[in-house]
Amino acid sequence: MKTKAKLIASLKVWIVIYPSITLFLYLFGKPLSVLPLYQRTLLLTIPLVPWIVFAGVPLVDSIIRLVSSKDNDK
């Protein structure tokens, strides 16, 4: 994978992961705060990794394809 492709892939993941983690912590941060850090991290990653891999990044990809196809039609 070339450097440009890696950069684009990392930006796509960041676009999905930042709001996802923020929302998760907003909703569940207080109840999880009593747990040790390693347990909070585990509970955070269990739902978020599949969300990012199977839904979030593909959603960003489809939005980018939709926007770029509209730009190409002009």
C-alpha cells in the first residue's frame, strides 16, 4: 500500500473513530469510570471495533464515492 493510500485510510478511520469514541464516552463514561482502565478499554473496543470495520468506514467510503461521482458528473 502506498503512502498516500495509507494516509487516506487513516483519515477515514479517524473520521469514524473520533465521533464514535466521543459519543460512547458521553453515553457510558460515568458508569465505566469506576472500572480499571484496562476494563474500560476492553468494554470500549468490543462494540467500537466492529462498528468501525463493518459499518463506519464503509459508510464513509460510500459517502466519498457518492460525492466524487457527483463531482465527476459536472
